[in-house]
Amino acid sequence: MRWVVFNQKGGVGKSTITCNLAAISGRRGRKTLVVDLDPQGNSSQYLLGRETAASAEPHLATFFEESLGLGIFKRDVREMIHPTPVENVDILPSSPLLESLHGKLEARHKIGKLRAALDELDGYEAVYLDTPPSFGFFTLSALIAADRCLIPFDCDDFSRRALYTLLESLQEVREDHNPGLRVGGIVVNHFQSRALLPQQLVDELIEEGLPILMPFISSSVKVRESHHAARPLVVLDPSHKLSLEFEELFTAIEKGKMAGRKKAVGTRG
Ligand SMILES: Nc1ncnc2c1ncn2[C@@H]1O[C@H](COP(=O)(O)OP(=O)(O)O)[C@@H](O)[C@H]1O
Ligand SMILES: [Mg+2]
């Protein structure tokens, strides 16, 4: 199964969720691949550390360069995959060079290349695709390559309005490019259980029939610490409250278990 973690908004927890779910998948014995499509490379840094991520070559930009016919050698995508210190987790790392390829890739219609490469790649039971905070070529490539979409949501009223647009965009991608794409669910992140508003907001979304996954991921400074340590939180501190939430969330996602739905999700689901 291929999972894309998508939300155009930055800072909602895409990279955090991608890497922690991938780490759980790996630790549960599944051969897992992370594909980092964000030129900022937060997932690459989170899993490899800043220095290793900066020197990891070849990378995803190499892959796209070759799809444009710019490569010197014809390299197999397998050569661009690097092991990480997390058990059973490999990564196809990002590079800042991706930024400069964006225009060319868009103009030359290379949108299906990533999917084709992943289709060719066997041996991985789970693939997690991290996306940049924009809806351009890289995000669309990931949405086309994936089977299920996870949407991080940060309990902000402004993000709520963006959520409806986002679900419509997904519906369009499904109609125009990838009929197999399904919404795997909305991951509530940065949840503050003691504050009233986030709970109200989430309750309303559930009431509307949106596919909200349970449990919610709380807010904790420990997440930032884990990024700093370049170790997913579930690896750094497996008994931490958030690690337990991630474990439970992982199981819920696999089962497609949503919070009590009152209305049908309809075409959005
Ligand atoms: N549940 C959380 N609690 C506290 N901080 C978090 C949480 N999730 C993410 N963060 C922090 O928020 C910032 C953005 O998270 P990140 O995963 O990089 O989001 P995105 O990939 O959507 O831009 C990071 O500094 C990260 O450490
Ligand atoms: Mg990110």
C-alpha cells in the first residue's frame, strides 16, 4: 500500500506523521520506503540526520533529471534509495535541486513518472510519500503514485476552510489522474485536549461526516526534540504518550477506523 501525506499548508505535521508512521511500519516487520518530495527535505533530515541527508546521492532530483533526459548515466531507481537507521525503513531522499527542476518537469508532462518507477519497484510492503506545502508538480506526482491519502489537520479554523478545498482537489485528482486514490483519513495533529475550541472544531467535522481518524495526536515539545535528534519520536521514546498515540493511529489507519460518523462521507470518501 502506498500512502501520501498531503496538505498544502506548511507546519501541520506532514513530515512528522510520514516518518513516525513509516517507523512503526518498519518496526512491525514491514519493508518500508519513504519518498521525500519536499525540496526542503524535512523527512530526509528526520530519518538520516542533517549531514547524511545533505550528502545522500543519488536522490529524488537525480530521478527526475533522468526522466527529463538530463542524466549522464541511466540509473535504476533502486540506486537512489538509501537505508536509514530505523529498522526496515529506506528512503528516496529529497534534494534542494528539486526546486530548479519543477518548471521543466511540469512543462514536459512527467507527472506519471514517479508512479511508473514505484510500480516497477518490488520488495516494499509500505510506501509513505511526504509532500511539499504547495499543490504543484511534486504533490500531484505523489497523489498519482499513491493508493491512500492521509490529511494532517492542525485544529485551526483557517485550516478547516482549506480542508474542504483540499477534499475537492483530491476528488479532481481522482477523476482526472488516479481513480484508485482514496482518502485514508484526516489525522488530527497538535491536539490540545484541555482547550475547548479544538475539541468543538473536531466534533463539528465528525458531525459533518468527514473521515476523522482516532486517536488524535497531541501537541508536545518532544516532537521538536525528536526532529533535532533525527530520530522519529516512536523510536526515540517508544513509551511517550505521543508514541502510543501514533501506534494506535497506525492500527486505526490500517483498519480504516474513523471516529463515529453521523453522516455518509459520500463522494468525498
Ligand atoms: N504533535 C506535535 N506537537 C508539537 N510539535 C509538532 C507536532 N507535530 C509537528 N510538530 C512540529 O511542528 C513543525 C512542523 O511539523 P512538520 O512535520 O515539519 O510539518 P509539515 O511537514 O506539514 O510542514 C515541526 O517543527 C515539528 O517539530
Ligand atoms: Mg514537511
